[in-house]
Amino acid sequence: MNAELSIVNACRMIVPTLFREEYLDCLRVLTRQGKLEPFISAMQKIQQWTAAFDYTDLDRVIEQMKACNAFEKSRRQYQLLNLSDLAGS
């Protein structure tokens, strides 16, 4: 997927740990029910999320992703935040 995005000079995707289950759920729906829409929607969401970061300073990106709950595991306890959600903090 990222190779294809790179070919057209589009931002590649990073699937955060907190988004993993949602990603896998969409893949299951796609493979078991043939429904493409949830997968496309999830990939659009995650590409927009990934594209919001400035990757010129890796340490800063990691800190911002931590602040967005990207590395958390529990969807019950945490919500994946957008970088824009942190602007007011």
C-alpha cells in the first residue's frame, strides 16, 4: 500500500497501535463480507492522520504521536486524537 502511495507522491500511512483493531476489523469485513467502504474510510482517516505530522524532526513526531495516544492499546481507555486536537493543549 505504501509503495503505491509513494509512486504517486502521496503521504504513506502509519497504522498506530491504537488503530490496529479498527484496521483489522475493516479487513475482516472486507474479506468476509466483501464490503470495501469501511476499509476505504479507515484508510482515508489514517492517511489524513499520518499526513498531519512534520517528519523532519523524528523525536518531535514520536512525542506528538504519544500525545495523540497512538501507542496505546486499549480503545476502551483511549481515543486516537488528531494532531489538531492538541493545538489547544
